Amino acid sequence: MKKVFGIFLTIITLSSAMFLGGCSMPSSRSEKEEMIQIAESKKMKSVIEEGLKKIDPQALTPEGKIKSYEINKKSLTQNPMGGLMFDLIINGDEEVTLGYVITEDENGKFHRDGTVWSPKLTELMDEENVNGNEE
């Protein structure tokens, strides 16, 4: 009798664990979807483009070195100190990236709190200085 009760208790415990584990899965997925939605919002777009224009005043124009960008959704994570962290892929080249840490203040305004330049982005932005100094 004790053996049957033990097996029954084990089955109930495992079933409960599987059920609770399954319930937590959709919430983490919806958190990721929410982060993507925030990262692709109009408010975020203006903060990103403002930052790109500080790096390259002619960014996102035919004359600029930074012609286009896209958010690398795989890199999108929540910053432990608050805000979002993600990489921008510049000009469609996955080796030319700009990493951002974006936070939101109490008024709902986004701020760039940190950037990380890939070596290839540094090369791209220094190209003019290198070529200009060759004369």
C-alpha cells in the first residue's frame, strides 16, 4: 500500500512540475516579444538615429558612412541595471556593429547610457581620417 502511495505521489509531483514549467515558458517568450516591440518603437528609433548622427553627422544619407542599420533581435536582452541592451547591424554587415544600452527615465524618455563599437565600425569611421592624412 505504501509503495502504491509513493508511486502516486511521485506521479503527482512530476506532473505538477511539468505543468508549472510549461506555464512559465510563454511568459519568457512574451517578455522577449515585448522587448522587440520596445526596441522597434518610434521613440527608440529616434534615440537610435540621434546616436548614429552623433557618430556620423551624415548617417542614413547617401553621403554618410552609416547608410542603414537594423536591430539584431538575437542580441536583445534586459540589462541587469535596468533598460535594454542590443546590437545594431550597420550597413547590413554583421561584423560592423554598434552595441547600445538604453534606459527609460521616469518621464518615459529613452536615453543612451552606453555604446560598444565593433573593431570594423571603428575602422569604417576612421577611414576618412586615415585617407585624409595620407596627403
